[in-house]
Amino acid sequence: MKILLIGNGAREHCIAEALTRSFGSELATYAKAKNPGIFALSKQYQLGSYTDESAILDFARKVKPDFAFIGPDDPIADGVADLLLELGIHSVAPLKTVARLESSKSFTRDLVKKYGIPGNPKFKIFYDMNGVRKFLEELGGEFVIKADGLTGGKGVLISGEHLAGIEEGEEYAKKCIGKFGRVVIEEKLVGQEFSLMSFVDGVHVVDMVPVQDHKRAFVDDKGPNTGGMGSYSSSNHLLPFLTQKDLDDAHAITEKVLAALFKETGAQFKGIMYGGFMAVKDGVKLIEYNARFGDPEVMNVLPILKTDFVEICQAILAGNLDKIKIEFEKKATVCKYIAPEGYPDKPVSGQKITIENQKPASVKEGDLKMYYASVDQKPDGLYLSSSRAIAFVGIADTLEKAEQIAESACGNVKGHVFYRPDIGTKALIEKRVGMMRKLRGK
């Protein structure tokens, strides 16, 4: 089984590991940088731009894969799945028209509204500044402003956290309109965010384990938004602040959105639908959808996937996900990202880092995973680029143990780096549980 993988981050390192666990699979990777982890797992490795269509097609012709897996948002939004289809190669990634679910926040809000799907907050889409101030005032100065296109997880700014008031909100809205031609403004929701990623084959939806990501750069959810500093999942496949009804409601929204996408576009979404949801006082609200695995969330789910991942990919493409049983181990996971000092605003780069002990002696084989993200491997060692560098994932029967495993590994990385030691800790999780109890009057 020959598989073409497109991408070079920690997400794709994790995907590559899951694909190559399948007996007899062979990986060929097209990437814009050399990821040492993916490189070691690949039979062929081609460097090139994700926008170089002829280079992608030439490599695909050479590889002749049974299917492709596209990891990052940019090539998905740009229609690389459509491009490969010209050669008869099907991708575990959506076609461009349905990938708008992620690449255009206004498209998704309008779709959910048009088809009467629950989950939308109060929102408006603006194409110029007329009425922006009035709507911000209508929301009582409690608002969220979202850039309409792809921004690497950094395009959403919230009043009281990133924006000091209505004037700053107007300023950011104007920037978004200037760059993307439109901006989405929404009411500010109060609750706890969670990620529910699903395998989808155009008709059927099979959820993965829910995960909570940590977007803010610093301890206690302070600082600027990042691509994600880490995440955790629980051994009971819930999250400590979620109810089963919350998960069921989120699943129902994804099913309805999948059906609405087909009605709207005539194209089936095949790949990964990743819903960002918020548990609020009276249920669940939809924050956004992504058209691929989350990074870091993928690292919480694929390492504990019991079912053959290649078999799942084949079922997605064949449209028969309902015919296979997809199972995850009953384990807790905690992922922590090592990032260069100054990330995300003014990251240092080109600095050497060392890992003193990749697997602490107290950690059992398989309980710690390491995934390379944005690093440069030179003959004398690893060097930082300007983005997140390495992710460590602890896997254990309890969250407490999984957190300890990830933490012990992070402490072994030396250089101009930092990470969030509070991710997955009892103190931070209890704070979130307490917040939800108070919000729901329990």
C-alpha cells in the first residue's frame, strides 16, 4: 500500500507514524521542509512548495500512490485534493469547495444559519465598516472578531482578552476587511472550549476522543494566541467538564453540517472534520470547523487509536465507515509543545537545542511520544526555526500520570525554549471544572 503524505509538521509526523504502523504500508512524503521524524519513516521524500502544482503532480506520478493524505490547512484550502484527482488519486482531505468549511468562517456561519442547524452564536458578516460600531455596541462591548481566511490559528481576537474596547475592535475589523474582503463579528461566548475531531466519508461521522487545546502562549491562559501550546484527553473519552449530552450535541451538529455541505455544493466531504465547540450554560455552541486534524490534538488521538489507520482511510474513501469498528485505548494523554523563546510574536530562530534524555528511565516504552515540528536537523544537531519545535505526549491510565510523563520529557530540552508546564495539571483542570459547575449552577 503506497501512500502519499503532504506536510511536514508535528501533526504530519504523528500521521506518518500511524500510517506506517499498518502492515505493508509504504510512505512517500512531499514537504516544504525536512522533518527528521517523517524523513525516517518515508521511502521517498521530496522538498517543494505546496503551491507548486507541477512539482506535486510530478512527484505523485513518480510515486503512483494508492491514496494521498493531506495534513496542513493551506494545501487543502488551495485545492491540492482536486489537483491529485486529475491523476485519479483520491485524498483523505476534502475538495476545495467543501474545504471552505475552514478557509472561510463566513461560509460556515452562513451555512449553519441557512440550514437551521443549532450552535451558531449571534453574528454578522461585514464587507465594509458600515454598521460595525453599531453591532459591537449592540453586543455590549463583549465580542469576538474573526478574520475570514486562514491565519494559522491566530486570527481570532476577543474583547477583554486581546482587544481593550470597541475602538480596538473596529481597528482589527478594518484590518480583516482589508486583507480578506470581509470580517465575521460574533457575540462573546462564556464556557469551556473543546475539540471534537471526526472521521467522515461524505455520509457517516465517527468521532474521535474529545480533546482540550490551549491556545494562549503562557501559564494560566495568559499571553497571545498561538497555533496551540498543548492539549489533553481523558481515559474515559470524555473531558472533566463535559457531559455525554455535550458530546452527543456536538456530534449531531457535525452530522447536520456534513449533510448541509453536500446539499449546498454537491460535493462529499471526505477526510477529517474537526469541530471547535464551546460548552456553555445551556448546551453547546459551534466556534468553528477545520477541514483537517488539529495540531496538537491529533497527537492525543492517533497514538491511542487501536484500529488500523490505513483501514480507516480506505473506508473514508470508499464511503463505508459504518462497516468498520473504530476503537481507541482507554488511556489519558497530555501533549506539551516546546517553542522558541519569544514565540509567537518575536521568536528566536537558528538557535541550537539539545535533548538530554529522550526517554526518562522511569517511563515505559510507548508511554512517551516525541513528534518533530518546526526544527532544522543539521549534522551537529537540532536547530530552532521560528515556530513550535517539538511536541511531547505522555500516555497513561490517568491524566496525572500522563502529565508527569510529558513534563519530565519537556524538562530535558535545553536551549532558548519555553513551554507551558500547567497543561494537563490537576490545578488547571479543576479551575475549568469549577467554572463550568458555577456556570451551569451545579
